[in-house]
Amino acid sequence: MSLTYDEPQLADVLALAEEVWRSFVGDDEPLLPAEPDPGIVAYAATVTIAGAWNGAVTLEFGDGTAEAVSARMLGSGSMTEADVADAVGELVNMVGGNVKSLMPGPSALSLPVVSAGRVAHSNDTTEICRCDLRWAGLPMAVSVHAHRRQDGHQS
Amino acid sequence: MKILIADDSRVMRQIVIRTLRQAGFAGHDIVEAGNGRELVDLARAESPDLVLSDWNMPEMNGIDALATLRGSGDATPFGFVTSEGSDDMRARAEAAGALFLIAKPFTPEVFAEAIGHILVG
């Protein structure tokens, strides 16, 4: 896709996440937009994009979601915590890599960072889009943050 | 035939192996590398017929691993399987000597089209 924007659009980010889910998690349980879940964030996975556009793409998983998604990706219910971190890291790597392809380049994609719990974003970032979702009834969310200069423009 | 799969994600290596099977390429010997440096070492030790490599990996990334192989005269067929499929990345891959770049997420059909002619015989 060669179309680029000043900032990632929510519809595009959601479409990318849906494509990743269909390909690697399964097409029998779609990602569905949902109300924000008040529960805990059990895992968060994020990649950063640095260069002509600077930002971060993050996936947040509610209690039990990351384990269920990982089991579907691996085709097995027998997993270690490292397997879960590996699987959700790869998911955000794919969504983030495709977001990077939508944005002006050149830029570099980081390796994924996976945390137990919510990821903290720095003060010089702004959440530019977020979609709360449910997969197989389990809560998760995808969001994009952009780094901004002090004058408010994208750095 | 022997296929070397390099990706720092064990989950993704398993998905690539599963997709190869779904694309009709079951029964080949598989060798796995967790980063570009292991890729180079295993390519030299195992003499694979095809290398499928991620781009972003710790220790050594895929494009540097390809450059290292080509710089030492190793012409093993090499393709990327990566989350970044921009025109720029495809051009860089081709210039470095890669035969194809498969963007994640992928389907068995994409695998079949990209590597079918390489794994014949």
C-alpha cells in the first residue's frame, strides 16, 4: 500500500490488526470493537517507529487474553510465559511494521517490548488513536502514540 | 531439500513451518536460527537449499546476514519473511540479492507463489 498520511488513521490500524488476527489467530473469532474494559491490563506489547515519523504502536491484553491468543497462534495450550511474550510481541511487530509502511519514510522499526501490565508512555507522546476490542469475548486494545515536539508538531 | 528459517520469534518460526506445510511443502528438512548471526553460521554449516529470514532480529539483522553470505560468495536462494513490506524495503532486499520479500501477515498461497519454483525437485 503506497498511500501515506501525516498520522496513522484509526480505520487503517484496525484493518491491519484484523488482518493479522485473521491470518495468525484465526478467522472464526473476529476482532470486534468494544467498550473500554475496566479490568487490568495483564500484558502490553509495543514497538516504536523512529525516523521520518516517530511513534509507537501498542497492543494491550486483558486478563487471559494474551494466553488465549498465544495458544491459538501456537496451536497448543501448553505454553510458557516466554511463549506468551513471544507471541504477543510478534503480533505487535506485525501491526507496527504495517503501520510503518503506511507512514512517510525512511524510518526504523524497533524490536517489540512486552511488559506484564500496562506500558507507560513518555510525556512527549500523544495518543492519536485507540480502539478497544474484544476477541473471543476477551478484552484487548490497539493504540498508536506519536512523539511530538514542544511546539506541538510531530517530531 | 533443506530450509533454514531465521526469526527471533520461536512462535513465528512455528507459524512459518506450519504455513510451509499448508502451502504443500511438507517433508523438507528444517533448520532454525534465532538471529542473523546464527543464520550465517547455520547457512555455512548446513548448506540449505533455501533461507527464509526475518528482517529485524537481535545480534545481526536479516539484511546484514544476507550481505555477509553474499560477500563470502554464498549464493543460497534467500527470501525475507518480515512485517515490513514497503517499496523501500523490497528494493533494499532485491538489491542485496534476495529473491523475494513476503510481508507478514501472509497466507499459504503467498508462500506457494514465492517459493514453489525454488523447492521443485
